[in-house]
Amino acid sequence: MQAVAEAHKRSPWPALGAELLIARRRMGIR
């Protein structure tokens, strides 16, 4: 989660994509 926070501080757009990917993996959506 720290890496995501750091990425968000560096650039919010790529971080959003990463968060979406993590959320999908968490929910189990392919």
C-alpha cells in the first residue's frame, strides 16, 4: 500500500489505474 501512496503523490493518474487493478484483484474480477 505504501508503493501505491508514493505513486499517487508522484502522479495521480497512473496511481488510479493501479488502484483499479488492485481493487479488481481484491474483488476477484478478471
